[in-house]
Amino acid sequence: MKMSLRQLFAPALLAVALTPLALTAQADHHEGRGMDREAMMERMEERRQEVYQRAELSGEQQAALNEAHAEHREAVLNLREEHQARVAEILSEEEQQALRDAMHEMHAEHRHERGHGKRDHHGDSAQEMDAEETATE
């Protein structure tokens, strides 16, 4: 089975192109929600402690795991900052925004294709609501 260069490299190029978008979208998603983020971190810590207790880990083991977790988190944050700086060297703010917008559009299309429309508090999907609005017009 012979593959063309385009077929060989297309998935890798797509992954490289989408990686900065995924990271920026994730960062954008959490902006302006400091209190929720703080509460989430608190809940995560509580759950971690519960897991440690259920696993019957010693205090020494817990401390070592907490340190490893903190080091990992810091490394990931540093890597994200480095990546964002690199993307800023390559693309202008407008180009970065265009990529974020394109990614959001593609994500919405993908969700729509799979039937994963967001639901309102009554359980109606966005697709069902759109269909009802079209029918009443």
C-alpha cells in the first residue's frame, strides 16, 4: 500500500496547526472565572486527599505525590507560556483570533454532526429548539 506525501504528512500538519488553538481556547475558556477556578482547585485537593486515604498512603507518600503534582503543574504552565510566546512570534493577534474562531466553528460543526448540541436547563437540545423556531416562522 503506497501513500502519497500529502497523505503521510496531512495528519501531522493538522495536529501541529491545531495544537496552539487548543491551548489558547482552553485558556480563553477559563478567563474571568477566577472564583470558580479557585473552588475547583479546592475540590480537586479534597478529592485527592480522599483518594490518598482510600489507598491508605502514608503521609510521606502523600507529600511526595503532592510535590510531584506541583512540579508537573508548574512545568505544564511554563510550557504553555513558552508555546504561547512562540505562537505570538509567528502570528499577529488578528491571525490568532482567526484561528481561534475557526477552531470554535469546527468544534461546533463537529458537535452538531454528532448530535451533541448543548442542552438548556429544560433538557431541550439546541437542534430541537432551532427546529421549533423554524416551524413557528
